[in-house]
Amino acid sequence: MKIEEILKGIDVVSVTGKVTATVLSIEFDSRKVTQGSLFVAVKGYKSDGHDFIDVAVKSGASAVICETLPVNPDNNICWIKTTDTAKALGLAASNYFGNPSSSLKLIGVTGTNGKTTIATVLYRMFLRLGYKCGLFSTVCNYINDKEFPATHTTPDPVRLNSLLTDMVSAGCDYAFMEVSSHSADQQRIAGLKFAGGIFTNLTHDHLDYHKTFDNYLAAKKRFFDSLPEEAFALVNLDDRNGCVMLQNCKARHFTFSVRSMADYRCGIIEQSFEGMGLKIEGMEVWTRFIGDFNASNLLAVYAASELLGASKKEILTILSDLPPVDFTTSSLPSTGCRSLRIVRISFFEAPRSSDAA
């Protein structure tokens, strides 16, 4: 792809060199740069890509996107200066792979707890409904029934768009993604088109990265602020921050709750070690999940499924049959993904990596 095509939507301050040159790959790790690569110098949490521009150029980079130009830039390189290289990486990766998120319905799930449960159950729900689906999870990524190891809750933009492209090629109609606060803050989801966003809750965790709760809240809200008008924003009213997510959000607003009035409501009829009976939208259903937290999780799944066009009867029938799962730390030999066992999912899911927020 030509450089000028990759730059669509990026806030370009200046360009020096030929934008008609062809790029063979996009890299933000200088160690992966090869002849014809476009290197994006991202200012990361622990290191600054600008410190490795010389390495990237020596390895064959034909173009560099950066926030600060070198003192003596190589005249053989196309230099693109921008205001935010992290955001530019996301946009460039989406453009390079043909904006795959626009070719399916991508649903993002964010919050401190419940992301893995909701995203995974939605993925299984729509497989049962007869659709081809992808899943981006803390535990493992899936394209239909094929597994791909996950190293982060939300992959880097290049890996993310590469997997989305594979999902589109595999005929996927939907993709369900855990959106961590780290990924929102680091602009990893920049350039993606979401058909919907789901908010679970927010607790005072992960402040080692965000430093303050306000920063943590702002990172989550940034995801909802980016949703397009045609998308839906579904938030948990049982967490006071749910309403905050909807402020200035252009998407269609919907709420769910197990304790108060909302667009989607759920009550627990009975509980046992084998499961629990729920009353959702006036209809009773027995599920194999247990715990108040899972009542909220399943209500979010129900609401999102209906917003995506599934019938109430189909949703409840599948919910009554789906087994809860526990993602263990033992690895599958073929992929390195955690194995799955039919036991209870904990709402307080242990993070796999530092960006599981």
C-alpha cells in the first residue's frame, strides 16, 4: 500500500519525501523492521520509539511516523510528523489492512470486572445462533473455533487489525472484544469501527498504571466517546459510573440493572449450587451460572444480543443451555491458550497481564 493511503485520517503536521512510495509492513518495534517497512515511533509507557528510529532506518525502514523529527533526517526516507504517534499507529494499521472492522459488527466490552465473561458468552451465543464469530479475550483469541494465543487483553493495533482481517476472510459476521483501559489510553483501538459498547463496572483497581481513579475513569469513557451514532452504548446502572459513560456519547443509549429501573431489568428468583433462576424482562429462565454478579453479566449478554437483532426466545433458550466456564492457567499444547473447564466463572477475573483493566 502507498504511504498516502495509509495516512488517511491521521493528523499530519508535515511530510518530507515521497508519499507515493509503497509500504510492505507497519512496525512499531524496531527489531521487527525489514526492507520497506513503515516504522511508527510510539511513546510508550516504558520506552520511547523515537530512541530507536536510527535502528529502524538501518534495518530498512522506508518511512517513519514520529512526533519529533531527527536533527539530521535521512533524505532517502519519507518522514511524517504527527501530533500523536500512538493514535497514528492505530489509524495506519486499520488503513493498511483495509479497515476490517467496517466489514463485520465489532462489539467492545469494558469495565473492571466481567469483561471476559460477557465477551465470551456473547461469542458463544452468536455461534449458537448460527453466525461465524471472532473473540478477543484476555484468555485466548478465536476465529470461529480456531484458537490464537492472547498476550494482552487487547492486542496491539497491528496484531488487532491483522486478526480482524483474518476474521473477515473467514466470513465472520461478528467479533466480540474485551477493551482494557490500557488499550483505550494507549490508542490501540484507534481507527476501529464499533457497532456497540458495553460497560460493566468500575472499581479502584489498576491504579498502578493510571495513577488516579479519574484517569482510569477517563480511559474507559474515551471508548464510549469514540462510538459512532449508529452504534449502541449499553451501560450498567448498578454502577454510578454507568451514567458517566453516556455523557457526550453519540451512540444510542441503553441501560441494564438488577437493582433499579432500566431499559433492561433482571431479578434473581432462586439460587442453588447447580445454577439460578432469573426473571429477565418478565420472562423466567434457569441458567447454569451462579452468583449475583453473573445475573448482571447475563443480563448484559441478553440486552446486547437483542440490540444486535436476536429474538428474546432464542436468547433465553441458549442462555439456559450455555455452561459457565473457568479459564485455567494450564496451556493447550497446540496454541498456548488456557484450557477450558465447565465450572463457574468468577466475576472477579484474575488479570492475565498488566493491561487486563
